Amino acid sequence: MLERSWKSVGKTDIGTVRKVNEDGFLDSSQQGMWCVADGMGGHDKGDVASKMIVDSLQDIANKNSYPLATQEVMNVLQSVNSRLVSMANENQAVIGSTVVVLVFDHQYAHCIWAGDSRIYRVRNNRLTRLTQDHSQVEELVQKGLLTPEEAERHPNANVITRAVGAGDELDLDVVSDVRLDGDKYFLCSDGLNKVMSDAEIEHLLVSTPLDSIAPLLINTSLERKARDNVTVIVVDN
């Protein structure tokens, strides 16, 4: 089977407050895999955790051709989780990271994640979020106790309930989406969606040439004084 390469762009920025960029991303378009990992700010070695995720996924991308098996991706993340927990026990600290991975096969786009980094799809000029945040405020939204807008401004908006390295057991969610010609997929860390609404993201994704989207999204977040690291990947199906 001939390998196929998709057109994709990725970009990351430290933001306007942090001294270290704890985000990492993988753009492995030839193997049909993309990842955003957001090291847990305020914890030790968040950048180490996100880099370990990205490097481990890059390793299986280097050793395999398209399509990659979602189970293998999940196995890699479970392995990284075990390594981070061991490191954390030695350092008596939490060393963790959120993760979202987008994997294409011949028919589907598979979303694998833990935490509050996100994957969206644009179809027929409409933006749809495919992942659901693993966070305290998202649980309140699902119960009808908060609106999505209130959740973004809530004082516990940064409190996540799942992450790679956060505990002995890593609970990953998986959603599979049938790919259609013309679809566009978008991955981001929460540094972006904390300062830009879904409606604004939709407008830029629909109206901007692919090569210009990532810099424009990053620059907009910086103009709005993004307090967190910001990472984005855009993939044309």
C-alpha cells in the first residue's frame, strides 16, 4: 500500500506569561498521525512529560507506515504513563501532560485523548468539537450547572481530571469519525480556546488559507495576552 501524505501545519508559542513552553506537538502527516501534548503547568517537569509523549509517538511513526493502529498508539501512551509515574515517585512530584492524538486510516479519523486539549472538525464550513474535556468544569457543563461560556471563565477552568502521568491507571477516550473529502481537522492546547471562542476559531479555519491559519491563531492568542502556552495543528483531509 502506497503511503499518503496530508497537508498539515503546526505551530507552538510560549505565550505571554510562562517562562517555559511545556507544550509539544507532532506533525507526522506521512503516517496520518498528529498530536498535541500540554505539560501540566505548576507541576514539575511538564515539558519533560509532553516531550516524552511526542518522542514516543514519533518513534512508532518512524518504524511504521500508514495506517497506524490506534491500539498501538494507545499502548505507547500507556507505556509513557507508567514511565512518568515511576519518575514522579522518585521525585515525589506529579509529572504529567494532557494529550490528544489524531490518527487517520483509510476511512476514519480516530481521536485519542486524556485531558483538556482538543480536536475539532470543520465540515461544510461548520466547526464541531470531537473531544470532550476531562476537566472539573466540563463535568459541571454536562450536568447543566454551567454554560460553556461560564466554564471558560470559571476559577477551576484549569483543573483537569485525566492526564498522562497523573496516576497508575491511564483512562483514554477514543472517538472515531468517518472522514469525508473536504474535511479539515484542528488540534489545540487549552491556551488557545481560553482566549478564542469556537465561533472565532470556526471563522478563521473557514476563511483562511491553510498555511496562514496557524500563525494567525497564535498571533491572535498573543494579542489577547494568552497566559498559557499555545499550540495548534491544522490538517486538510
